Amino acid sequence: MYDILDLNNKKVAELREIADTLSISKPEKLKKQDLVYKILDEQALNPPKKKVNNQAEEKKTVTETVKESTTNTSDKG
């Protein structure tokens, strides 16, 4: 997933390649800044599913860690 700073640092040709992978129509007709915003819009509307799953797993791991540390703390008392 790209952020606005990453996209602004890319060349127009690179932005067009990204737009193609995101199925943005007619990227060759868009100016650089328009491409950047189209890419950001497309990412917002269709976030990658893998990242969502990873975040859910990370939350679970953090929750388990908190439970373990809480359990260990109460056992000492």
C-alpha cells in the first residue's frame, strides 16, 4: 500500500504501472498529481486483504501477550 509521500516521489511512468496493477482506467491520460490521488482513492476503496488479516493476527498476539503478562503478575502476588 502506498502513501502520498511515496507516490509523489515516483516518476509518472512508475505511477502508471501502479495504476495498471490497480485497474485504474486510462492512466496515460492523467497528470502526475491526478494519478497520485486516483491511486490513493483506489487503495482506500479496495484495501489489500492480506494486510487486514495480518493486523488481526497482530492484535491477537498483543492480546495474548497482555493476558500472559497479567497472569504472570497476579501469580507473583
